[in-house]
Amino acid sequence: MNIFTDSVPFFKMQGCGNDFVVIDNRELGVPETAMADWAKAVCARAFGVCADGLFFLENADDPALAYRWHFYNSDGSRAEMCGNASRCAAKLSHAIGLAPAEHAFGTDAGPIRAKVLLDGPDEGRVKVQLTPPLKTETDITLDVDGQPLTVHFTDTGVPHTVVFVDDVTKVDIMDLGPKIRYHAHFAPAGTNVNFAQVIDENTMLLRTYERGVEAETYACGTGAAATQLLAHTLGLTGDHANLTTTGNEVLTVFLENDTVYLQGAAELTFQGELYLKPLGLSL
């Protein structure tokens, strides 16, 4: 029996510890109806590659876009946008010749502009222009376990709630995160939950409970953007901030003329072959 059959190539990337499997779907042709099942199988720990999410790269219908993606969380849920994954998509697409260093690509949240920085002190990092924030609301009072909790909300491509705390290390994120993520106030879509500690006007510490992963992740790009946007709105920070994530990486968020930019690392960690039969998948 030959076990080296029915395989497809894949890339593994990470953006500040948020890790993703990437499949170039231009010729492979995985149908959109099967993509959620692929995400659940491939992202599974022990039985798959293990990742926070999976996205497929495809040719775009719009000539203004270099490509488009289909992004899925590890539980198979489709996400409109992911900041850390967007940087990974931009860097990989440039590396494989799919796009120039500066380009735009399509997401469910709208076009994303990206620039792979090729020189200078930030060489190798990627800067992306996120979609305009939606539904920003500050000073929301939630009832959590019978106690009032003040939170703030915005949508930076996906919904994010931010809680400002005195010490992020003391937050029981696996207890409080799900209670806010599934709170009736945010139904039916739910929300990602960010816990932020402001150090000074340009520095914050950040921990994120991610919807779809249903756990704390090492970093969340759209969460960092949401946190800086809300901190600035509340007068806690200036027009840019460096946010240190759980993975001890730094994401920089710039607010320029009502536009949100996210800059950070994106790294190709390895590439290989997915053997479909053990994953319960087929083409």
C-alpha cells in the first residue's frame, strides 16, 4: 500500500504567534462548500496540522485585486477578516509571485491594502490597511455573573469587545472571555474579547479570547486594531500604539485620517503535503 497518495501542498505561517495553514487554491479547486470541513480537519491538534485558522488563496474576479481569500477559523466558522492572517497572506502571495509587494486583495469584509516592507528597520514586516471600523460604541454596561462590567465595542472587520484592566496578567480569560463572547448583548454573531492594560499613551499590553478558536490566542491583529481605536477614542492613547501580545510579539496600530493600519511580523514556518485520506478529505 502506498501511503504517499492523494496529497496537496500547503504552507504554514504565523503572524505574531497566530498560526495559519494556507492553501493555494488557484489550480487545486477545493470547492467553497467543502472549505469549512477542510478547516476543521486540517487545523485539528494531533489529528491535523494544528492551527488557529486556514485560508485559501484564489484568483480575484476584480482586476483591482491581486487575489482573494476564503478564511476559516479552526472550528470551521467563516470569518470576514483576520488581521494577522492578512499580513501572512500578503507576505506569502508576494513570495510565490502571486502579488507585488504592495497590493490589494479581497476578503469578506472588503478589499484590504497591504505592503510588504522590503527594507529599512522594519524589513520583513507587513503593513495592512484595514477596512473602516463599524458600530463603535463605548461605555457599554453588561451584567456578568450579577455584576456590572464596563466594556467597549467596535468592528474592525470582525466584532471586538475591549475591556480595559489594571493588570492583564490577573484576568481569568478562560472564565470571563466566554461570558462576554456569548453575552446576549452581542447575539447572534457573538464577539471576540480583548483585555488591555494601558502603560502609556503609545504602549499597551493585550490578551485576546478569539471567537471561532474559542480560546486565548497568542495575538489577534483586528483585536489590536480595535483596542487602539477604542483607547484613542477614550483619550487613553495617541494616534499610534505598540501592543505587546500574549506571545510577547509587538503589533503596531496607526490611526491616520480615520484609517486604521496594522503592522507586524508574518513568517513562513514550513511547507509540506497534506495527505487527504487520513484527514477524511477528498478532492
